[in-house]
Amino acid sequence: MTAELVRGQNHPVSQSRVEIRVSAGTPVLALASLADEQGRFTGAEVLAHPGARSLPGVHAPADLADRHTFAVDLDAVAADVHRVGVLLVLPPGGPVRFGAVPASYVAVAAADGGTEIAGYTLTGLDAETAVIALELYRRQGAWKVRAVGQGFAEGLGALLADGGMPVPAARELAATALRTAAPAKEADVTLAAMPTLVGDLRAPQTPDRATAPAPEPPDPIPASGAPYAGTPGPAPAGDGSPPTISYTHPRRRRTSSEPPEPAPRAAAAAEPGQPPRPVAGDASGWSMDERLYNQVWGMFEDLARTVAAYRSAVEFADNRMDRELDDALSDPRHRIGGSGNAARDTARARREELVAQAQAVLDRDLVQLIAEAEVVEPALPASYARWGNPVWHGHRTPEEGPLALRLGDLHLPERPDLRIPMLVRMPLERGLWIDNGRTGSEAAMAMDTDRLRRAAMDMAVAHAVRLLAVHPADRFSVHVIDAAGAGAASLEPLVRAGVLAAPPAAGAAGVTRTLAELTRRVDLVQMALKAGAPEDLPPDVDTADQLLIVHDFPHGFDDRAVTQLRYLADEGAAVGVHLLMVADRDEASAYGPLLDPLWRSLMRLSPVPDNHLADPWVHHAWTFEPDLPPQGSRVLDQALDRVAEARRTTRP
């Protein structure tokens, strides 16, 4: 059964050798592009076109025609290529825009004339002359297909430049591709005006403008890189840009040579023509947890891109209205009589029509994402789930560690109730910093200082409990530095349950002792690993992963302690010592730039809503909200009781 995709939707591709079939309503040039993980064109060979039809893993058609077939071998695609795009371009001398011809249909099918896996009808195009129809993209070692439908009124050169190619090179490559294409046969030209058989069956001939995707703004060729460029990681200090969120984990490796479990099939749509109902775990992966993780990642990316398309369309509508108003006011003929008012009313009405189209597309995509979130959230395992999820009531200490950990929720202002879980891979690649200062969001500035600090420490304790609860017994040890004792109320559940490695360290002496023990552990484990003898560690070294919670930094820290803390932040994660800071950066300002590397190495979180994080594609400012237990709930106490019981039963 063919999966009928809508714009932005994706579907797994389980076969390595596939065909991509194009059925257009007019002769078009069909090309294939190769891009990296961020969608950027790098290197010399980025486009398969009639003058250079074959690239590693991809063979493109040679002629202008209304039907095309690409041969793709995903196993042969270069390792640094993460996206294979299918581009459709109108040739010079033909139709001037895709909106004037019947909708094209693009499908991914099994090789050698096999059945279709997924298809996409490109409705809603208008002034575009070049369009990215769909793309095959690599995610966590598996391939998926995504319906894109992003067009460019300025043609192929603008499309290539939007992917990061220098403008002169983009124009030259576009001209070469168009020049080397063989003209369509006369019979093809005659048939081009007629809807194809696939178009008759799949593409509406009079699409509903209210539900069609909004056209992408026909901006000129950009002078710099693609809007989706971005490298996950902390932003440099002082540049004013938010750090990007990355769900990837560069050190993670597959531990199994078995093929991934197939994703479950989506249920049939309730009505013909409607998208399939979402299914939890509808993504590729080696386990259900990994499929859910990949599905959450896909939801995060889909929401980022659909909101980016909406904002871009609104910006284009505003700019177009401004230009038309300027033209109307500068035309002397509009200064007499009512023609000027009519021109202004027309410009505003045009703007409202474009915005309404964009809003309709956004609403459609959001409805689909909300439906997906409603089935995914209840299916999440404890490590991914909110504290209010019923999965915690039946949770037991697992035999294996989790794939990822939930830190909170992310949302955008266009639909604040659509929350995407913010997951971080395990083991933790970076330490965490919960900012209890009042220099961040409006919510932090409006909150009483004591309440803000208590909320930050409560959040740290909740993260510690989650780590303990979702790991096997004795797999995680928690240490606490609370030099002034100000976090005693928040720490009480951990102390009561007896799950801490030692009582919270107080005063300068406690700080020195705790840091010395963990620094020694890091040194010994590093030496043992370099020597290839990890089993030869001294018997007093705890081989479990360690979590160090530091509260009220830098109270109780001298210069030596600060140096040790920086060492743990830099070297600890690689050998299982993880840092969780609860601190106000301003209170450590006396150290000056000495601590800048420390803050940059940590992932900053907030105990109140704060829009300080960005995605790696379009760099939206995402609002982060912490996940805390519901008011009056005993879920933390119950989880700690199970951890304590599991530890008692596993001790020799």
C-alpha cells in the first residue's frame, strides 16, 4: 500500500535500491542533489543533471520530459551525504510557473519497476520555476523520504544558492544543467497539456486554495548560506545567539549488527484523501525506545520547518504589500480621485489572502502534529515521559540503561500547547546547568529570588531521581555539594531515601573532599582505559556512573576547587562523571573570563519558561519549560522508594 504524503510528512524507506518516479503535467528537467546533514551543498559533485548524470548512488534522467525515473542505490551514497533531493525545474521557453500547469506527482518505489513505497502530489505551487519535490534523508543510520515541496521563483540558481553554494557557482551550474538537457520529443510536448494518468488518480485538478501549501517567497538569490544551516552545540559567549538543540550523540555506536525493527504501519485514514492516523513508534530503529526517540526528533524537525515556512510566507506577504503601497503612492495617477485608495485596498487584500493561505497550511500541519503528539506521549517509556505520565505508577528498576532522558518540553508561540519532549542522549555528553539567576526570561525576572532558587534546586533533584529510577540498581551514584546548606529542603527526598553516595557536602572542607574523590576517579579510570586494563582499578573506586550536583556555586570554592570543577566538566563525561550545576552566573563574576569555558561546556536550562534554545535548522527561539512532578504528587517519593528497595535486594 502506497503512503500518500502531505507536505512535511515523512515515511521510512526500508530498501536500499529504489526508483524515484516523476509524473509532471509538462516537460520538466529532473535533477538530483546531494547535501550534508544540514542540507548544505558542499564539495564538487552536488548535482546529478543531464551533463553529469551519475553520482555515487544516484543516476538522473537525461532529457526534458513529463515522466522521469531516477535509479538510487542508498548503500552506494557517500557517507558524508545525508540528503538526496529530487529537483524539478521548468525549462526556458516553457511554462513560466508551476502554478500554471497540472500538479506533479513524485513517488519512491522498489527498484526495477516494483511497487510504490510513498508518493507526494505537489499542490499549492504558484510562481515557482524550480522546486525541491522530496528528499531521501539519512537519520540514525536509516533512510526516510520526506515530502518537501519548497519552490523558488528565481529558478534553479536560487535553489542552489539557498543550499549554501556561492552565487556565481550556483548560476553557472544551473546554466550548465539547463543547457545540457536534451529537448523533449514532439509527442511529449503535445501530451504535456493533458493530465497524466497518475495525475488523474492522485492530483486534484482544482486544488482547494484554502488547504494548499502556501507558496514559498520568491526572494532573490541569497548572498550567503542556506537558512537551515547550523551546527548543534553551545553558542560562543557574547554573540547573542541562542545555543542550538541537538538530539544526536556523536559518540554513540551501534551495538548490534541486526537490522532495525520495522516501524509499525500507520492505520488507514478515516476518510479517503486524508493523511493516515499517526502511530506511536512510526519511525525506524533497533528497538521501540529508539523508534520513539526518532519519532520525537521528526516531530521536532517538522514543527520547526512548518513554522519557518509560515513565518517566511507572512514576511513575504508583508514585504510585497509594502512594495505595492510604495508603488501606489509614487504613481502620480493615484494622487487624484479614489484610485490611490483602491490600490492600497488591493495591496492589503492581497496580503491578507497570502497570509490566510499560509495560516491554512500551518493549521493543517499543526493538526497532524498534535494528533501525533497525542498518541506518542502516552506511549513514551519512563525516561522520556513526563512525571505526570501513568507509566511512572508501574515503573520498576530496569535491567538496562535508557537510550535518552527527558529534560523538559519545547514549544513555539504559534501553538504553545503543542509540546515536543526535549530529550538528551545517554550517556550524557555534556553537563547540565540550571540557571537560578534573575538575568534570563521575563518569568525569572518576575519571580521572587528565593522561590526561583528553590524551583531550580527542585528541578535538579527531579533530574537526579529520574536518572536513578531509569538505570539499573547501583548503576548511578549521586553526590551533592551544598556548601551553605541552602538546598536542604529540596534534597530531603534524596537524603530520606538513602540513595546518595554520601551526605551532602557542606563547607569548604566538604567541597574539597568531594571534588578530590571525583577527580581521583576520573584520573584512575582514564589511566586504566589508556592502559587497556579497566578491570585493574583499585577496589575502592566506584565503577558506577557518578552524578555531581553542585548548589550555590561558587560558595565554598577556592581557586583549586574551581580548577577541579572545570576539569570534571571537561573530562568527566567521557569516563562516567557527570555534572549538574545549580548556579547564578553573576555570582561567579569575580572569576571573570576564567569560567567562560565552564559555562559554555554546559547545557543551560531554566526552572521557569525561557526561550533561550534554538533548533539546528532555522534557529527558532524555542521556549523551554521544565518537567516537574504535579503539585501534591508523590511520584518522586515512590520512584525513590523503588530505587532504594532495588539497591537493598541487589547488594551481596
